[in-house]
Amino acid sequence: MFLLQHVRVALMAAAAAFGAAVFMAINLFYKRRVWTPEDYCAFKEEEEERRQRQVLVLGLDGAGKSSVLQQLNGSTSKRKCTPTRGFNFIRLHTPTCEFDFLEIGGSEDLRAYWGDFLKRAHILLYVVDSSDRRRLLLAKDELHRLLSIDMQLPVIILGNKQDKLDAMSMSELHDALSLGSVVDQRKLYLLQLSSVGEPESCSLQNLQYLLVQLESNHN
Ligand SMILES: Nc1nc2c(ncn2[C@@H]2O[C@H](COP(=O)(O)OP(=O)(O)OP(=O)(O)O)[C@@H](O)[C@H]2O)c(=O)[nH]1
Ligand SMILES: *[C@@H]1O[C@H](CO)[C@@H](O)[C@H](O)[C@H]1NC(C)=O
Ligand SMILES: [Mg+2]
């Protein structure tokens, strides 16, 4: 057993050394090369791909994340969304850049993984059911947990389901989510929305406008 472990360590060391040698050889080869116009085009394309921005869409189960994405995707159907078991993804093209919206389901088991996705996100879109007063404290705690993991990420909070009669107003939401306690340096926005309206609704356009603004200021 002891011997076997030694052999394994030796093998791994050999593999690492080989990998490093290959890496250095490739680097040398590329540094010596003269760039052709084709290569240059490939670079330009790579650069343009970098203009993709990931918008991470989080919020408790039933908040309306999938409904918002469906609307952003231009769907006019009133088809009800089913709970998201894992991920949901749409891509939105705007004149300035491409936004990749990634929703992760909000059920309790999935919430544990939310934090892992913050690293790759450029913007956090946090959806709240404005009529779910009972779970607003939970929504607040989850939001502040995310804010404490990443201190800089710009955040847009959507007070969704504003069409409901018992929906909380924006100032009520502001207080219930303790947004006043968030540090000044953070870019933080609170928008109201109803994701059962028309896709070309004013509030949806406000959201798109804000996303584009955030990205153009970023550069
Ligand atoms: N009245 C009203 N209902 C909404 C609105 N947005 C979503 N809903 C409803 O709320 C329910 C949940 O919506 P989803 O979009 O599936 O919620 P979700 O946040 O994606 O939930 P998970 O995927 O389970 O995390 C659905 O029945 C929607 O039709 C809204 O603005 N107003
Ligand atoms: C978004 O729209 C495209 C084209 O209309 C469709 O193929 C795709 O399934 C939609 N995605 C979602 C998540 O609604
Ligand atoms: Mg969903």
C-alpha cells in the first residue's frame, strides 16, 4: 500500500513535468510566429465575444424569475412557468453587448449553491414576490447573504407581481429588504415589475435600459 502511494506520487510528478514542458514549448512556438491576417481576425472575434455579460437571476421559488426571463425573451404566451429544477437560460442581444441571463431555481436545496455562481456574474438580478409578505424576511436574509459574499457586484432588485392587489409598494419593499443598510458604494437599484403583462411593457423596458446603462458605464 505504502509503495503504491509512492509510485502514484512519482507518476503524478512526471505527468506535471511533462505538462509544463509542453506548455512552455507551445508558448515559445506561438511567440515566434508571425501573425497572419486570419489570426488577427480570430483575435478580433475573441475580443467581441468578451462583450458578453452574465446576469445571474436569483430569488425565492415562485418569485417569478422564469416568468421575467420568458418576457425578456419576447414571449407573449400566457403559459405558466413550471418551477425551475436546475437552471434556465436566455440570451438577449442589445446594440452594445449580449446579456446571458442565468436563472437558478429558488427552492431551498438549490439556494445553497447560489453563492457559487456569483463569481462569474456581472450583474445580479434579484426577483422578489411583492405580494408574499410572509416570506419577505427570508427573501431579505437570502439577499443580504449574497451581498456579503460579493461586495461589489451591481444588484438590480425586481419587486415583481405588482399587478396583485396586496403587493407591497416600492417604499415598503425598500424598508422590508433593509436596502437602507446597504453600503453607498454598491450599485443597487429597485424596480417594480409585473411579469404577467405585455413583453413591451414600460417596466420591462426600464429593466433593459438599466442593464444597458450599467454596462456602458462599466467600460
Ligand atoms: N400575478 C402575477 N403572477 C406572477 C407574476 N410573475 C410570476 N407569476 C406567477 O408566479 C408563479 C411562479 O412563477 P415562476 O416564474 O415560475 O417563479 P420562479 O421564480 O421561476 O420559481 P422557481 O423556478 O421555482 O425558483 C407562476 O404561477 C407565475 O405565473 C406576476 O408578475 N404577477
Ligand atoms: C427563447 O426564445 C427562443 C426563440 O423564440 C426559443 O427557442 C427559446 O426556447 C426561448 N427560451 C426560453 C427559456 O423561453
Ligand atoms: Mg423558475
